[in-house]
Amino acid sequence: ANSASGIAVSDDCKQRFLELKAKRNHRYLVFKIDESVQQVVVEKVGAQAETHDDFANSMPPSECRYAVFDYDWTTNENVQKSRIFFVAWSPETARVRSKMLYASSKDRFRRELDGVQVELQATDPSEMSLDTFIGRIH
């Protein structure tokens, strides 16, 4: 049985992700499934100057989303590091059908984003905290 949903990934998603990964000109990307065209599309592009808080606040409180966040930090040895996070946002208050659609489409979409280093599943805002992200790096 093929468990993947029939959701396609728009070229724009791949293009924006490549820009984030290679050119580092976006801080984050928020993706949504547009059910009318059965496709994952870019909903929001976070500018380089935006913060983790801006990113966390861009998740709708009762709708599922996928997102990518480029997290930069400096180590104790003063080395610049970066990790690209893939976030599957599925709040408890989202519709069951929506949660199922996002869950069944996630692996296929995630495979399109070559270069993601850390994957995070979040169901409430506390799981989107900066501490959670930092905890997943070390």
C-alpha cells in the first residue's frame, strides 16, 4: 500500500529552500498544503533579520504547517555554526483531517528538501521554543 498522499510540491518550495540553504537569504520558510490544487506551497518567507520568535509566531494556532528554520549560533570556541530545522507543526486544535493529510504528506515533502539537518514535530507553542531548538542541536 502506498501511504504517501497525492500532494505535490511546488517548484517555488524547492527554489525558496535552495535560496535558504545555499544563499542564506531567508531565515525561515512556512509551507502549507493548498488543498484546492493538491500542492504544498510557500505561505511565508522570513527575512534574514527575523528572529526565532518571529518564526514561532508565524505558526497558526489551529492549523497545520510545515516549516524550515535556519538557526545560527556561536559555539563556546567562538565558531559560527548553523543547522537547518524542518518543523512539522500539528497543533492539537487542528482539524483531524488536516492533521492526517499533513502527516501522510510529510515524508515525501521532507525528502524534497535536501539539506535539512534536524527534524522537529511540534504540537503546541512550547515545543517551538528556542530552548527546544537548542536542545536538539547538542
